Amino acid sequence: MKIDKRVTPTPASKVSATQAKGTGKAEVSTPQGGSDSLTLTESSTRIRALEAQLASVDITDAGKVESVKAALANGTFAVDAEVVADRLIDHTKETLRKRPRKK
């Protein structure tokens, strides 16, 4: 037997919530016209704009990329197996921590 863990959402016409923390407010309501509306604070709008700007920032170190390419081309690139192994173990541990547990 399979258990369905989905939650049935409340219809939009019944939703009217206000959340306030500090000066920030978020409001969801259904006007008489029957359409949904959402009002975000200025700080929330600003955060979304900053996230979009950060997503477009190039974080690549061009100098390091070129030095690795040159080392690969010359055959002088050395791999430290111990560092690779340590990072693989760390990554695996983190993945296992984030994984949902079976009960």
C-alpha cells in the first residue's frame, strides 16, 4: 500500500493571510473580481532584484583557468589524490546529511 503525502491546498478564494515581521509585510487576498493578488514589501522586491544581479555575476578566475589549461597542455598538471579523496568524502557526508531519513 502506498501512502500519499501530498497536502491539498486551500482554494484561493478562501485564502486571506497577513504576515508581519519587523517592518516587512506580505499579504495574499482575493478581491471581489475573483482574481488573486499578492503585495510584496519594498525590501522583498529589493532582495529579488539583488538576487537577479548576483546570478549574473561571473565568479570565474580567468587567470587560474588559463594556468590550469597551460599545465594540462604541457603535461605538468599534478593531481593531489589525498585532497581529491578528502573532498569526495566531505561531499558524500554532506549529501547523506541532507537526505531524508526513512522511518
